[in-house]
Amino acid sequence: MCGIAGIIELKEKAADGSLVRKMTDAIAHRGPDSDGFFVEGRAGLGHRRLSIIDLSASSNQPFIDPSGRYVMVFNGEMYNYEDVRALMPDYPFRTAGDTEVLLVAYIRWGPDCIDYFRGFYSFVIWDREEKTVFLARDKMGVKPLYYSLSGDRLLFSSEVRSILATGLVAKKINEKALLEYFSYQSVSYPHTVVEGIQQLEAGSWMRIKEGKVEKRRYWDVTNNPVDFDFGNKELVHRRIRELMLQSIQRRLVSDVPVGAFLSGGIDSSAVVGLMAEASSAPPNAFTVAFDEKEYDESEYAAIVAKKFKANHTRLLLRPTIFLDELENALNAMDSPSGDGINTYVVSKAITQKGMRVALSGAGGDELFAGYPFFARYLNLQQKSWLWQLPAGLRKMAASVLSGGRQEGKRGRIAQLLRQPSPSIVNVYPVLRQILPPSLIGQLSSLNPGGPFTTAVAEELIKRQESIKKLPFLSQVSAAEYLGYTQHTLLKDTDQMSMAVSLEVREPFFDQDLVEFVLAVPDGLKNPAYPKSLLVESLKPLLPDEIVFRKKQGFLFPWNVWLRTDLKDFCDRYIKNIAQRPFIKGDKLLNYWSRFLAGDKNVRWSEIWLFVVLEYWLEKNGVS
């Protein structure tokens, strides 16, 4: 796990090595163990290393093959590197890690090498002979890769702020990205908050040769047919268990100790239980605990730790630690997000115990239909007759239902009724919204023309034919992967954990596991109780006390804090952002006043989006 950065001049001009150093300095937190540079002619590549696999200096980067032709910087891990290495028995490997395997695989198979990889990564390879640069990002989009491409220069990095550190990109707001941010609390690819900086899409690669840019999506979460007998429930359960265990085994590959977040919920308990099975050593488990019973789940985590004989560390925190760490967490955000503070606090607590790698249960809800959203979508399909009614009648019903308001639950239902159909392509962009288009239009000048198509919606539209072939519950999962998961959950996990030099690995985002579970019919996946398909596949791994307890999580009183402890903090940034030309200041200040007065139609998460954005813009000097 590392940070990568670099400059490739596309015309005959020397790369500026001092700028490459500025870029890597800006991401030093991603790799505190060493830095490295390659600057020659038109290319400048930089690397910050967090040593996880092959701790020796021989695996430091930038990494150059023996011929001297290829230079690579690589962020992430290839879990199956030993399997891929075995496919090249004639090659005289000099190191014991995954970095050299990745580069040699590219030299041998070109872009097709990615088909062999299982892991999470972003990497860039410079061909010194052909003056060609190749960039790639992992299938699920776990590891970020940002770039700025002008007519004569490519800048790339693991973080936006690293590219801004060069001074070569104007710090100008990308207003189209702000529409996405206010809609979904994060920015979706290909955009970023800064105009001129883009994200390479998950499961994609880009190659630039002689000034010509070629981009290709090499993997699509919605289109991976699985040949399996899904009529046999026993076989399905057995296969899921095999794939879950394989995913855990892959993510235990490390030359430093590996820990796990253990909340006492189904997903993290499954991870710890399978860790105990996959290794002869007891798992290292870390639980955040609170003296306040309304927040504390540690009694359930203790049950799991005892069953699997884990080395269990209980990290006792105060709920107000999240307030104390707030500015540190906001400073860690490379890209503004309405979420992620929990991840920062928990990651920091684990690193203070000496851990560098931790497994997470993130992704279990998305894969095994754990959110209420899945049941709601099935319910909408059962009411699909509503969309057979004339459009005018549905719009009339929506207006009556909303009572003229576009906010809250009634406003959202009205918005759904205005959609042409209850398909996931139409429903998901509505149900995942933080601010609806009409409210964005009321509070800003970003959306003067009413409804707009977000980048998330565009991705779903592009894939609507392949999504239709999936079972209904898997359609929701696919939409989650293309929306919230990639652009909020995984992005926040990366930026918040790497801010404290912690590598987080997510077993539920394993490619083989995801492809299989998305092919499982609804009849087997529809939960009889929370995530029953996962639980039954792993039986008797999880104790009943864990499976059938009420889902809790970090449900802290942010709604109260924004009106009390954080009132002055929020007031400052709300008033500052109200002065920006794209905000309707009087409308926003009135909305803030309604929140302070206790108006239940104004949610704290909506207010928080404006606070975080203004904090990020001021911190990074973007205007």
C-alpha cells in the first residue's frame, strides 16, 4: 500500500523533478517508510511506500525491469502474486514481492495481464523506449487514481491534493461535480471537485502513445455470467463459503501482522471467524467500545472474539472523541465527503496499537442485501402497476402526495412516481439522494433547469441492458457498486485509513465472490432474516446472538451536535459558503435557521454537506 505520483511530458520537454517531489511530499502519509524517484527526459515518477509485502529495499519503487526499458509505480496489493509468478517460471525474479510480478506480467502480456490479477491496485508504467505511458485501476475501484491531462502534459497521483501541489492546475471549482456532490455526498468519476482533474474509472486502463489517448473498461460488475447450478441450494451455500474463505486467505497475505475491525455485527464477525479458520495463528481483532450503552456493541464483539480465540483489543473511546477528531478527519479528506469520520477515528485508534493492515466487513450489506433499500426495491416491483397508469395521472398523484414540498419522505415518493418506470436505473438515483434536484435548485444556482442526469445515473443508463439480466436484488447491488460503494464507501475508507498509514482490506469486495453472489437468484438471496444467505452459507460459524441481534452501528447524535457542540463551527462555514457565487445565500441561511429551529424536514446530513464542502474549499484554496 503506497502513494504514487508523476509527470509525463507528452512533447519534447524535460519533466520537472522538483514538482514530482512536491507531489510525493503531499502524500507522505500514504507511505511513511520510504520514498523514491525516477526522473529522466519526459518522465518523472514518484513513490511513497508503506511496506507490507517484501519489506526489503529491493522492492522499493519506482521499480525498473532488468532491461531498463520499463519503469513502474504501484499502489496496492496483488494477493495472488505467487500464482501469477508461477505462470512465468522462466523469468529470473530478483525480489520476493508482488511489485516485480506485476511489472513482468505487463511486459509479457500487455494490458491483458490484469485478467490474472486478484487484488486492489492502481499502477502506472512508463515505457522508456516507445515513450508510452500505461495507467490502470483495479476492478472494484478500491484504490484511487487521479489525473490531469492537458494537450502536452499528464499529471497523475493517488490524491487530488498531490496534483494541486504542482501549481500546474488552476484551483477552480468544477460546478458539474458539485451537482454530484450535493446529490450523493461525494463526487463520481470521471469528475473531481477541481476542474481539470479527473478520476480514472474503476476497472479501466488508459494508454497514451504519441499524443493519442486510448481508454478501455476491461471489467464490468454488471456483466459477468456465471455457469453454475443455482437450483441446488446446498451447492450454492458451499460455493459461497469456499469463495468467502478464499477471499480471507488472499487478504492475509502480508509480511506484517494483520488485524480486523470487529464490531460484533454479522459481517465483521464472519471475517474474524474465517480468519481463525484460514490461519493457524489466532486473529487479531479490534473493537471500539463506549461506556455509554446506547452506542456500545462490545459485548457482542467479545462473544465472537471468545469463540474464535482472537487476540482481542477493546479500544475504549468517548463519543465526543468524534468531535475532538473532527478537524483532523476533515483535513484528511482528499475529496469532500459527507461521510467517513467514523473510519478516520477507528483507523487512527488501530494504528496507535501498532497495526498496519486491517480487514474490514465493509461491503457485506451491499452484496448480501443487508440494507432496507433492497426490500424497498422488491416492494416497488410488486407495485409496478402504478407505472402503467397514465403519466399525467401519476404526476397529479405525486403533486397531491408531496403537498408542494420536495423535501422528506413524501417528496421522495412523489419523485419516484414521476419516474418513467420502477427500474433500478430510475429508482436508484432517487433513493440514494441526499438533496433532491429541486432543493439543489432552491439553495444554489447549480441546477437552474430542474432535473438533471448525474454521473451515477449515466453509468446505470449505459449498463441498463446488462443490469436487466441480473436478479432484482443483484440489480440493487450492482447499482450500489456503481454509486455509493465506489464513490463514498471505498473512497472514504481509502482516504481516511491512508491518512494514518493503515491499509484496509475488504474481503466482501473480492472479484470472484462478487461475480458469484450477483448471479444468485432472488429466491435464495431474499433475506428471511438479515443476510440469511451469508449466514446459512457459513453455518455453524456465527453464534445466534450475533445473527439475530438488532443492527446498531455508530449512530451518534450528529443531529443534536450540529445544534449544540458544533453549532458555531457549522455557522461559520455555512455563512462563508453562503457568500460563494453558486450559492443562494439568503435561501441557505434560511434553511440553516429552519434546522436550528428543529424543522424535521431539514436533515443534519443536508446541512453537513455545505459545511464540509466549504471547509475543503478553504483548506485547499479552491475557488
